[in-house]
Amino acid sequence: MKSQNLFIKTVVTGLRRNNLALAGLIIVFFLFIMAVFAPFISPCDYKTINVNAILMAPSLQHPFGTDDLGRDVLSRMIWGSQISLAVGFVAVGISTAMGILLGSFAGYYGKWIDSIIMRFVDMMLCFPSFFLILTVIAFVGPNILNIMIIIGLTSWMGVARLVRAEFLSLKEREFVLAARASGANDLRIIFIHILPNAMTPVFVSAILGVAAAVLVESSLSFLGLGVQPPTPSWGNILADGKASIEIAWWLSVFPGLAILVTVLGYNLLGEGLRDALDPRFKL
């Protein structure tokens, strides 16, 4: 309990001292609230087609304008934030779980187990991840569940390396030797004694990973291989604006800014937490 309170106090203190990290936290919190309460704060039904309001410029009635089917862009962007939140957290959850599991075994056991796992990591890093995702989606089909799983299964390598490095430095510490002397088995030592002490860089990496996952999902949706219409995504809203960019600038500007601000918010928060939790950045 004391260690948890110290961790929370360190995070809060670090965020208070870093204005950019605090700004990132505010952005992430705002996006979370917008996604969770989308049904209540959305001014219109994002699926409603209005042929009398096609490509209307931003106004009081439609603050972000309308698209080529007369749908309210603000409502579609609010609902699209749910896709970003879901993809970010589910994909990062999958990649973090895989990275922790493989990195823990590689760092703790070493020898041939470490060699096999790290060569597999090297092999995965040889493939450009985005093109690997495109290839897999071409076979399994584009839908939100497939996207979340594929992004997660192709982005765990960095977490595995971080966890392995932490385990290599922690596994010979006194508290681990004491756990071995008390008769604790390997799994208990890995997941109860060492892993909690190795989670700081993983936590920071996970936050930064959400930004990367949002960017990948938006790119896939922009190319037509991500979330499929009529479900709104910032990427496919941006893609819809390509044909009308000369007469309907708002279809490209507002979703583009939403992606930019979201990625910036998670990056600022992740960097701020790294500065707060890593003593090397306090020197």
C-alpha cells in the first residue's frame, strides 16, 4: 500500500511540475469523456442523411459543417472518438500482455529461451509493421475487431525488449535471491516479485503505444482498409473529404486536427510520466 501511495504521489508531483504533461492529461481526459458520453453530447444522429444540407459550411447549426450526404461532421467525430479509444486501449492491451509475457521469460531464464524469443523479436522487427498489417487485413478482412487484434499482435516487440532489459537488471537483486531462498517457484518470482518493479517503463510505453495505435487505425481507415462506413472514424471522415477538399475544407481540417491533438496529448502525457518516474531524467 505504501509503495502504491508513493507511486501515485510521484506521478502527481511530476505532472504538476510539467505543464506540457498536464496539458496532455487534460487532452486525454477530455477525449475519454467525449468517447464515453458520445450518445449524450452528440448534437445529431451521426447516421442521419439530409439531402438539403449537403456540404454545408460550419455554422451555428452545424459547427463542423456537413459531409457529402448531409450528415453532421461534429456528431460523426464525437462518435468516431469511441473507435480511437477502443482501438488504442484494446490494441495496446494485447501488445503489452504479449510483450510482458515474452520479455519476462526471456529476461528471467536467459540462455536458449532468451535466444529464441529475441531472435523472434528481431524477425518481427525486420518487417515494416504497417505493411505487415495491410497484408494481414487483406486476408482476414477489414473490421474493427480484426484491426484491434492485428495492431496488438504486430506492436509488442518494443515492450518485450523493455521488460527483458528490466528483468536482466532485477533478477539478481537481493529481494529476488531472498524469494528463491524462501522456496518461491519461478512463476511467483517472475509475476509477484520482479514484474511489479519492472512496470514503470512498460506503463510509459503503453501510453505512447495508444497514440501509435490511433495513428495506425486512422491511416487504415483513410485507405479504406479500416473501420467501414457507415461507422464513423476520423480516418474515413478524412478520406471522405478528399473528393471535396477544394470546396469543403472542413471535412479534412477537423478530423486531421482531431488526430493531431489526440496523438499529441498521449505523447505529452507519456513523456511527462517518463520524466516523473525515471530518476535518470531528474538529474
